[in-house]
Amino acid sequence: MNIASLKTMHRALQSVFVFASLFLAVSAGAQTYPSKPIRMVVPWPAGGLVDVAARQLGQRMQVALGQPVVIDNKLGAGGNLGADLVAKAPADGHTLLFTTSALTMNTALRSDMPFNTLRDFERVAVVAYAPAILVVNANSGIRTLQDLIKAARSQPGKLSYASAGIGSPAHLMSELFKSRHNIFVVHIPYTGAPAAMNDQIAGRIDFQFANAAVALPQIKAGKVRALAVTSTQRMPGLPEIPTMAEAGMNQFEIQQWLGLLAPQGTPAKVIERIVSEVNQVLALNDFSQALIGSGTSSAKPGKPADFDAYFQQDLAQWTSVVKSAKIQPE
């Protein structure tokens, strides 16, 4: 064998060695995952429905993973601050994002996102769904969804609806509601859901799509009246309230998703491990029961590909709503 042949063989063996070393390193990393506590970034306030679901999930996952799951509430920029932190974190599965449909809504609304929503995250799992509740003041003469639609059509521009701010879920849901019925009602944006609910109770606005965490206590106290829920099935906490479809409005099953995402490039084996543990939690009856009080419902076990398809569909829907309603960010 000549010198040239020996050099060629040497280079080939080096390439095989490098490839094998990389493969073994990735495999070893996946097998030892997690090797330290997992940081689950929640870009929403402690005690809210998103935080409750994240903590319930983390408490159960850490038992199987053998490492603490630490909830880190990083508020700011409508959820974008926490999302940006995770987008730029090491892609090793030790920093995860637990967020909501606000991520797709923000992306639909803003051209100045600090990250690329589709490119910079791995969609891991949908964990729960949070429907909205369509409510009016308890003393309102509007008693059904059809009453509300008739009132809006007969008095264009007179009725008003509240939201937690421009681009918030309640705002985009209401704009979708308006477009489906070709009605004109006035948007009154507030600085948050509690402030919007206070004016709803006082009768200063006519209706709103409120999140369950804020609305349920006021409904049970008799301060606001629920007309319908946006989930596909009736809410366990409000079994007497119809769904939008039951109330006469088809194809308005609008729920916020609560889900887990990881930085783009997280190894497939690590994602598989996380998904496996999440799916085991989702199969637990005590997990679904723990979410009922905050007005959320547990998702079914699934695959990352399912979440990715749903995520892109959700983004397309809100992009269409923002464009047709000509909504501009604050």
C-alpha cells in the first residue's frame, strides 16, 4: 500500500472517529438527561391559571425525572420577555417555556418580535386548554347569546366590549366574534383582566370574553351572568352554561392552549423523554382534577408533531383576525 493510500485511509478513519464520538456524546447526553434541575420559565404571574398548570405539571414530572423542576415567573412584554429568554437558552432540555396562545397572538400582532416564533422553538406538548366565558352584567336584559347578537345588530356602535388590552386574547376573540356576525360594537381596552371585570360588574360595558380564573368567582357570586363558554364541551365548573355551539354559534370553539416549548435544536432523544413524562402526567386523573378550579382542562397525551400543526393553525387564524380587523399594537 502506497503513502497516498495510507493517508486517505487515515483521513477516513479520523472522520469515522469524529462521527462516532459525536454520536456517543449525544446519546450519552440523552441517556443522562436531566443532569441538573430543570428551569420551567412561565411568563405569567404566580397564582394565575398558567402558573397553576405549570406547577401542577412540574410537581409530577420531577418525581419521574429525578431532578427538581423549578418554576421561574418571568413577566413582561405580554409573555415575550420569558419566551425570549428560553429562545436564547442552551438547547439541552434544562430550560423550557410554559406559555399560552399569547405567543401566537403576539406573533400575529407584532413585526418586532425579539425572536422567530416558528424557527426558535421546538413545540413539545400541549398540556391544557383554557376556554373563555362570554359574560354580561348580572342586571343586563341580555340573557342569551342570541339576545346579545340581536341587540348588537339593532343598535350598531352602541354596545361595548372589554378586553385586557389591545392584542389580548379577549380582544382578538371579540374581533373574531364581530366578524362572524358582521356586527359593530365598541372595544374598550383595559390594563388587565381584573380591571375589565370590575367595570363589567359595574355595568359600564356590555360584554366580554373573560378568562375563567377571573370570571368564575364573579359568576358564582351572582355579579355577572354567563351566556356561553368557548370550549367544545361544557366546563365542569359551569355545567349549566351552554357551549357557543349549543347557544347557536357554530365553529367558535376558541380556547387558549397552555403548552411546553424548548429551544430549537434540543436533541430529539431529550424531547422524547420530556414528551413521555408529560404524557404520563396528562393521563393522571388527579392532574385533570387539579386544573378544574382554575377553569382549565387537561389536554390528551399527544406528539410534538400534533402540537406543531396546531400551533401553526392557531398562528394562521390570529394573523387573519389581526389583518382583517386592522389591529395595530400599542
